[in-house]
Amino acid sequence: MGLFLKAFRVRPWEGRNSKEEFMRKFTAAFAFAALFAVLANAAETTTKLVLFKAGTTAQQRQSQIQALGGRLIADYEFVNESLADFSNKAVGDVRAMLPSRAPNATGVENNETLNWLNAVYAPLPAAAQVVGQARRNIDEGAVSTPAFSEAKSVDASAQMPWGIARVNAKSAWARGLDGSGVKVGIVDTGIDLSHPDLAGNIAASYNAVNHDISANDDHGHGTHVAGIIAGMGAGEDGVFGVAPKARIYAAKGLDAKGSGSVNNIVDAINWTIGQKVKVINMSLGAPRSLAAVDQAVKSAHDAGIAVICAAGNNGQAVNYPAASPGATAIAASDSSDNIASFSSRGPQIVFIAPGKAIYSSFKGGQYKTMSGTSMAAPHAAGLAALAVQAGAADGDAAVEIMKSAASKLPNLSQDEQGTGLVDAGKISKK
């Protein structure tokens, strides 16, 4: 708390830009306080995740967990991790035994529970008015959007949210790039499985929070994300996503409050890898690195998947897993091509995409406007699906195609936008 107060201490008469300095230190102080609270609450858990070297067999994982005094609960073959019960053993005690009893293990982590949406989702108090104005701006030409040809085989009565227009999705559709056949995994709160804009594109679903029930969305966040990626534009109320014919693989790793254990996230990623998806969207985040999630993200990347992650909404450093090795971090822009004030920034940023006042599908067959890097990431995930359809051999190749189709936005730094905003019209078939 002493550090918090020291960081916060700004006198109004000190310097010409004292107000800006006050707000900067105020924000930094609260970010530090939030991180301190998270670290303080990272208590020991009975269940823990054990990380293993690539190539370790399921039998080896099980036998080495037993040697550590644990009881295997679940094994995740595609990410080389296992969940085990270590009753009455602290994580440090288990870690100390790894060299002698589990030579293939590289680490162990508590299976703590976090709220993964606090860092990446920023609801707007007057969202309906904001999106209405954004749409009017586009209709009246007040927002500069790339010119594009009229798309083929789309319902002209459906809604075209400003973000989909800004990434020039129609131009790609007119050339046959609409995500057809591309498998996209969404690790989130699930999806409204009967939503008219999404049901036809959902190929499979999985509930990592509760294996006994469906992956239906009881929060709404995952449904909103899915609509940005692959909304079908169903009817007058429908909205288009960037890749309206992509195949969705919904992995529910978060509950109705946006919370989930580390194991829930690892389990969800493991499932999507097993489904052989080409793109994974992760509009979720934590303020610090979690080894089990980092390894799962790297495993997905190494499997040839483009792992697209929301950068975070603290206006400062990029959150995890966006900052994890193998992830592609996405910052958020507004309809005037400025970086959204909430968007995290840093050297890990690879692209910027629309993320403020984004209209999309919502649970219960509804539609809603939401803001955050949570909304920016699925624009990029949809673009990655187009790159895969265009011939990208793997996730890295998809990202490179996207980079070649991106342009820098004026007045934004490298840390704010990375390579820039991707123009779907410039994604070319190989």
C-alpha cells in the first residue's frame, strides 16, 4: 500500500502537464494495486497442473504424477500437461520433487480461478447511441473506409457493423474469400448454440467448465465474439462477421461471471487443438504469466494454429496470454482510427483492429454493442481465417499474409498498432 500511495502522490501545482501526469500515475497506481491483489489471492489449491516436456507419453505423465504423490484427474495430450490432486502438498514442495521423481516434468502450477474478462472487456454506458452514431458516420461518409466491390451471395438486408466495413471484408468476399471450410476455435464463455446468426456455422462445442452440460453461453461475451468472426447475417436483424462461412468450434472455458480455472483454459485449448482448428481466438486475459496457459498457447502455435489474443484493457502493458510466446496480440481502434483509450500497448502488439462500440450477436438470440480488445481480437481472427482460406500453410504463414495486407494508421506508434490495420481486400490467394 505504501508503494500505491507513493505512486499516486501528485501535487496539482507541479508542472504544466500536472493533470495528465496525475491521471497517468493514478492509472498506474490502480493497475499496480490490482496486480498486488491478484498475486495476494493466488492461494494454494489442492489440484495442480503439471507441465511436461514435448514428447512425453500419457503413461509417463501418469506414472510420474504418481511418483510425486499425486492422483491423476485429467490428461491433456496436445499440450503435454496433466491435472492432478496433490492433497496436503504445497506447489513449492511438489516443484522441489520434480528432478528426482518426475524427470519429464518442467513445472507445476496451482489450479487457481481468475476472472479472465476483467482485463479485456470494457462495456460502454451509452453503447446503443455510440454504435448508432458510428453507423451513421459510415453511411454519411464521415468515416474513411476502404473502397470495395459489392459482395456476392450475402443478404443485403443484414447489418454491416462499422468494424467489418473498416477491415474491408466485403472486398474479400467478392473474391471468394469468406472463411469457407476454415476451422476457428473460440475459447470463451461458450456460444449461444441456437443463435440464428451462428447456429449454421457451429461445427462442434465443448464445455471445459462443466463436462456434463452443453457449451451454451450463459454470459454473452463468447456469442458476441463469435458474431464478429463468423456472423452469417441472418435476416434483417442479423450481422455479418469477417469470415461469415467459417466453421466455429466453441470451447467454453469461462462461466457465467467470466471466471474460470487455469485448468478450464488449458482443457479448452487442448480440445481445440484436437479438433484440428487453424485459428484460435482468445478474448480473455490475466495480468501475469501463467505457465500452464503459456505452454498450452505455445503448443497450439507449434501445432500450426494462429493464436489470436486480446491485448488487454488497462491502457498500459499487454496482458497474458497475448504477451505469451506464440500468441498474436491485438490492440483496439475506434471508428476514427485512433487507438481506443483502454487498449493495452507494447512491443508485443502485432495488429490493431476495431474494438470500440462493436455491434454483434449476444446470448438469447439477441444483439448488443460492446467494447474492448475482446472485440478487436475476433476481427483479426476472422482475417486470419481468410488468410488460411487464401492458402496459408500454418498459423505463422497466416500472420505473415495479414502483415502484407496491413497498413499503418497515422499518428499511432509501433507499440500501439504493431504492423497496423489489416485490409481484407489485400489478402491474396496463393
